[in-house]
Amino acid sequence: MKITRVLIFAAAVSALAQAPPQDAMIGASLQVFGATVEGDKINPVSLVGGIIADAHHVITVMGCCNQTKDGKQKVPVVKQGEDFSAGKLVWTGPGDLAIVETQKELKGPPLQLISAKMFQKGQPAFSVQIPQKGAPAVAQSTADDLSQPEKVPVPVIRVKATSDSVDAGSALFDACGNVMGVNIFVDSGAQFAFIIDPVSAGLQKVGIQARVADAPCGSNSSGNGGGGGDGGGKEKPQEKPQEKPGDKGKEKPKEDEPSSWRMPEGGEWVGVAIVVGLLGLALRRGTRGPAKIAADVPAAPPFVPAAAPAPAPAPFIVPKPTKPALRGLAGQYNGVAIPMEGATVLGRDPHGANLVFTSEADSVSKRHCSIRFDAGRSVFVLEDLGSTNGTFLANGERLTPGQPRELRAGERFYIGDQRNQFELTLE
């Protein structure tokens, strides 16, 4: 009887030791609004997820900081719990991954990352869901695959979806609390996330040294980062140092302990009206529809007291453009930069188009239009392929089927209707 009780107690202790650090996952997660500024007021127009990198930086996606469909520039506003902080874009990378710097201090656990080379098929995967009302919750799933889709600049982790949507920009954790990916969207029962590896360049740029696991979660190797033992591995037992003569009675130095997070304190924080939004960043055929914005969003208060004007977002310096790309502004490919190599055909037919739309894009034809870049003259050539609902320039002009139209970088067009908008860029 005593043996049975001991075994039950040991099993319970083991289960607790292996439980994923859900409090840390929730503590590392927040929301980022994309807002337009009008005088000293802000108007929230989109919503994405975010991952706390340090006290003043958040990993997210460009849905917070791109332009609205009518050309207005968004600025990020970070929401942690019930508190808000103005921010500015300081880095963006492949797949429209981004880092935002916040005006006010954030409180969260130390950032812990794990490289894609540690990926294990079938491993547990966790995402934090932050509802409009109520407490955040952690959803557990299983990682199915790690692959590099065609024309997608960042490898993608696929996990079994636990709901019909996910906040783009939120974290995909392993069982040890290491961030292994940045969630993008949910489609057909699968959830997709970019691997976290490309963000290392942005962290280096802003001076953040994150803890990085050197072994998969649950392995027997020790590491230099991760929950449940550094790097997600089990810590090796250390030999007890021998006590030297004369040391008896001396106070032993305490080991370093990780700092726990606390609620924000002090300073002026701003309030922003909550809107319902989901920015779909499509990596393959299919995604959910465009973001739905609340119809009655009240004007938000100023970012800062009247005595101090709201700071403008820092200018983002990009390298000299050399490569043509098609950037989605609304609809299925909202926020995605698609590199252009040769002619790109947009449509719903996977056999006749190489930028494929789902059946939900009912205004898009099977082979709707084509776009190519003429490097010799540095122009884009757009042509409608006889679509039912037409291809339009930003001013509403409908293209005549079969008659190519030359466009310059920065010009925009939409296909079928204004739910599917694109901008021509030189990345």
C-alpha cells in the first residue's frame, strides 16, 4: 500500500514538472493594433498578435504598420492586459515579420527561442488565444510538418488547428515555452506559422540577446535557453562542491534566479477602443477573408498628454530596391510580399495560375490576370485574361482584356472587387 502511494506521488510530481509553462506563454503574448493618426487622435483599423522580446520591443507582423487600402500609414499601438503603449516600427524582415519598439515599458518573461533545426514532427505545440473579453487561454496542438512552400520566403510550421482563426503575429511555443514560430493563419483545419529563425537578424539589430535552446524540448541534453531546464533539455546533476577548511559558517552566494513579470506601474498609458480584426497572411492556396473592422469604433484618446505631442513613427530605411514583388494590401494575400519571377498569373485554377485563390474569392476568375516585370524598362506589365469581374487600377479604371497596361512601382490594382488589392513594389 505504501509503495503504491509513493508511486502515485512520484507520478504526480513528474507530471507537474513536465507541465508546459502556460503562465509564461500568456505573459509573453499581447496584441498590437495598427492605427491611423489624425491630429492627436488615433483610429484603430487592424489587430495582430505580438511576442514580448524585451521591456521595449515586440515581435509581430507588418499588419500593424503597413498602409490601409486608401493609402493611410498605420502606426502600432501595443496592448498588454488593459494597458496600451504607442510604438514605432524598427525592423522588418522576410515574410513581413517585424519588430516594434514601445514607448512604455512592457513586463514579461525572458524571451526564449528554439531554432527550426530542433523541430520534431509530432511534438506538442501551443498558442495563446486572447479574447475580446475574459482571460487569455493556451491551446495545445500537435506539430505536423516543417516545409518551405514555393514563393514563400520563410519556412513554415504546420500544426493541427484548435480553432478557426489565430492572431497573425502571435507565438507558437513548444512544450518548454520556447518560441519556435510566428503564427500566420488558419485554413482547412491546419494552423501555419513562420519559423522564428529569421527574427534573429532583427533582434541583433535592436541589441537583444535572446536565450536560444540548443536541444529539443524534453531531450536529455542541457542547453542555454528554454523552459523545463535550459534549452528545454534536462539539467545534468551537479556535483556538490567540497567544503574547504575555513568556509564553514560563511554565507554561500545565491544562484541567479530568473526575474518574474509584474503588472505595469507608473507612467501615462493610453486607451484605445478594441476592434475585431484578423489579418490573413497567406502562404499557400487559401486563407480566411479580409479583416472585419468594427463599424462603430469611437475616437481614441491622445497617445500622450497634451503637453507632449505624440511621437511620429521612426523612418524605416530600406536597401536600394532591386527585386520586383507583388504586395497584398487586402484580401487573401493581405500583408504578403510575393517575389515575381517571370509572369505571375492570378486566379482560382491551381493548374492555370501560380498565385492561387480559394473558392471563397468568388469574384476572382480561374485565370484572372497576369503580371510581369520588364527589367529593361523597369516597368510592370499588367494584363486582364478575360476575367468575368474585371481587373481594375486604383482609380477604378477597368482594363480591357488582352490589352497589357504598363505600371510603375508603387502603383496599385485590384481584381474582381476591392477585397483583393495589390501594390507593385521593388523590394
